Amino acid sequence: MYLKKTPQKSGRIYLSIVDGFYDKQKGYSKQVTIEKLGYLDDLEKKYDDPIAFFTEKVNNLKKEKHLQKLPVSISFSPDEKIDNTITYRKNFGYSVLSQIYHDLGIHNFLINRQRSTKMEFSSNNIMKLLVFSRLLNPSSKKKTFDARDRYFDNTDYSLDDVYRCLTFFNKHSSSLQLWINDKIKQLYGRDSSLVYYDVTNYYFEIDDPDELRRKGVSKEHRPNPIVQMGLFMDAAGIPITFQLFPGNTSDCLTLRPNLSRIQKDYNLGKVIVVADKGMTTGDNIYYTLSGKNGYVFSMSVRGADKELKNYVLNEEGYEWYGSEYKRKSRLYPRTILVTANNGKKIKKVVDEKQVVFYSEKYAKRAKAEREATIAKALELINNPSKFNRATSYGAAGYVKNIKFDKDTGEITTPQTTLKFDEDKLCRDEALDGYYAIITSEYKESADRIIEIYRGLWRIEESFRVTKSDLEARPVYVSKEDHIQAHFLTCFIALVIARIIEVKLKHKYGIRRILESLSKADCTHMKQNFYLFDYYDDVLKDVGELFNIDFSKRVRSLGEIKKVFAGTKKGKNTL
């Protein structure tokens, strides 16, 4: 290592600190610039003798480098006690999360927005705590705050500051989502020609609903009040934006306001919206086409009109692929019902491609899943007093003559008049394994349409990740702005996790990645040294990708701080 003086054509001298190393793979020595210092004549304005000043700095760096290579000796007294005011165990794996966080410039966004407030705490530090903890150790806000010393970041804030900051986060939620989208475009080249949309809901362990937390159709069949979340995702599986709706909002009513918002704010251009059958309404289709966009929606075969059912069950036109899969498609002018400005339904005709396929595997699965429903229906017929409207969900569809009390939900039909509906069972079995996809993109091949639609599994998986790995529910905050902010932190956490997964080319799932980063802990010994005790294949690959060596057994606090300082430089792309 030495102070390099490079003469320029202009006659000026440029100073830099360089170091040398031997490249074993290439078989020769190389030099790397440690620090660019500037022109000597400029530096003479700041320092009396820049050559002497930076020569001394080089000597100190050499000593530091030498000390890092020396064995570390630490002694412990047999009588030494644990100090319960010190957090000995800290996480180092979040250095990867920190790098993505800073690449996205979330710290800059928050710091700039906070300048116009009177807040004395750092909203950026609180956001990092909430996001990193949601990824590595999800829990309530209080438990997250209590475990804040698990990280190497500044924790100079109170629990009350955390709750106050949620209001600040909610205020800037829309702008921050837009900021993150722009950064992803710059860094990773987001492809938004296809946007996937789906809705899920999250329950709250409360008895009395309010304006946001309302009783609705829970995806988990729970009686608790819920909120609905609509989420847009790009073709790579990285979330674009989310929006919350009251729990009693029908899934199909969430698409139009969300699509309108992202078209206006996110400047996406023409998009093809991919969604499941819950979005397949005349209003959604007509709205999508009116905005000069396209759609790829699934359609319930059982809920379709007679004409489509006949087309599905007619063997003519099917192509078999092996013995368990067949497919056919057609262009068809379908009549849809659209709500006019006066509230009345009017008929419109849309020209769309309809792709129908049959899978023996799906048929067997449908039959197996129905067995429990049939058994429940038979038990209901024999013992109706054991059931009500809620507990007979699904099974009641196979019972003739069943009626419920409007107020109590109890079954009012006498047991002797309840009969099993064999005709309905036959109709349902005939359609087992059949699926239909409808699309405005009639020029695309049937295989391409199916491929596009199957990408929807990533958004469904994203919901599973937020509910299981990120434990987004149950939600422990109650104010609406706090609820909104809670889901904002979950959204940011999901974006970061997805980016890491994509950068690793989907070699590992999110759960495995987060488990390894969570286990990448270290223990404080003495003299500011930390002992590391976990390493696996995930950390090896992640480390190579993010230039962080997770295999080191011992690090000084100074070395650890340098790693985290390096994560804040914003240099990663896909």
C-alpha cells in the first residue's frame, strides 16, 4: 500500500491511495485504488503538507491491515458474570437487507421528508427497525422495539416515537411506493407490460368492527373483522403497489380504483392485467378495455353460462398432450353486462380469446377435496341441529330444501325434508379438471396465454409469504393510520425479499433466504470483537452476490461497521 502520485497531461499531480495483491487465478499482481484523494494543488489549500498528511494516513492503514491479520487472543475469568444491561448477541445477516434498502434510497426519501417536521427522532432508523425485524424476526411493534439492540444501528428513540412515526409513514405511503417503483425501474429495469393483480384479506382479533376493519368474506374462514388488500406485481414477481380497502369490499370492486391509480401515477403505459376469476366481471373487463389496456382473466366454468359449459364439455377441437392433459381455444364475441351511469346494466359485446384446458391431476384433486364436503353434507342431513349457516359453508350447496333463520343462522328446515342433491354432484363432477382463461390478447397463442396466467402464482405466494414468513397478521395496531403504516412496512419488506430472490435467480425461496440471514448472528466477546457461528450455502451465495464475507469467524466492531457503511453506497443492480 502506498501514496500514488500520478502526473496529468495538464501538469497537475493526482493523489490516490492504492494497494496491491496477487491474483491467484490470473497469476499476476494487481493494484486496486483504496481512495481517490484529488489534485495536489487543490489539497494544498486544505492541508499544509498534503504529501506528509496522506503518507501518515497510508502508514496507519498499513498498521491496521497488519493488525487484522494477527491472531486474536481473548481471556475470560472463571468468575466472570453476564451483564444483563448488554446485548451480547447481534444479527449480521441484515447487512444484505440494508444494502437493498439503501439501493432503493428509502433512507434519502425519509430523511428529506422529515426535514419539514419537528420530529426529533430518526424516522429512517425506525423504518429500518420495522422492516428488518419484519423480515428476520416478525412480532408486534413493542416486541420489535424491545429487541432493537439486536442490530448494530442507532436506537436513540422510544416506543412512543415508533408509534408516532407510523402516522408519518402513512402520510407519505403513496409517495414512498412511487419512489420505490422509480428506483426499481432505474436499477433493475422493471417490466410492467404484464401486471398481476390479486386481493387477500387480513384479520384483526377484535370484536367490534370500524370503518376499515369490517366483517367480510375471510380467505381463512374466520369470523373476525378484516381488511382487504389489493396488490399489483410485475412479471418478475416484485410488488409494484398496494392499497387497503374496508373488509366488506368485494374483491371485484378493488381492481378499478387500483388500476386507475397506477395508470395515472406510475406512468405504466399500456398494461395487460392478469387476475383470477374474482376479477372477472363485465365492469372490470369494460373498464380495462376502455383504458386501452388488456386482460388475461380466469373464468369459473361452473359459474359460466350454458353456451360456454357446452363448449367446454364438447370433445370437438381438443388437442391431447399425453394422456392426462388436453386443450382447445377459440375466438368468441361474448356478451357482458356493464353498469351504466344511471346504475342500470347494459349489454356490451367483447371479442375475446377463450382458452379451455383439462388436467387429470386437477380433476383428481377436485374430487379429493370434495369428499370432505360431501361427508359434511351427509352429516348435516342426519344432524342438522349441529350446524348453522356459518358452519355448513360449502356443504349446504349439496343439500336440498335447506333454509336458515335470517337472524340466528340456525337451520329451520325439518330434518326429514333434507335430501342430498345427487344432480348437483353429477354436474360438478362433469366439470372437474376443466379451467377457462379469457383474454383480450387474441393474437397470442393458447400456450402463451396459459403461461402468462400461470405467473399469477407468484402473487398468491407473496400473500402466503406476508401471512406466514412476515407474519403480517394478526395485526396488533388499532388506529387506521397505524394499520396503513403497518402494511407499508410489510410491503417494503416483501419488495426487499423479492429483489434478493430475483438476484439469486430463484435458487432459494424467500423462507430459506430469510432463515439463513436470521441465523447469521454474532456474539460480543471482549475488546470489541465478535464471534460468528453460522454459515451455510445460502450465505455463501448471498455473500458472493453482495460482496459480504459471511464465512469469517471473527470480526472487530470496526470491521462490522465498515461492512454496514459499504451497504449504504447504493451500487447494486440485477
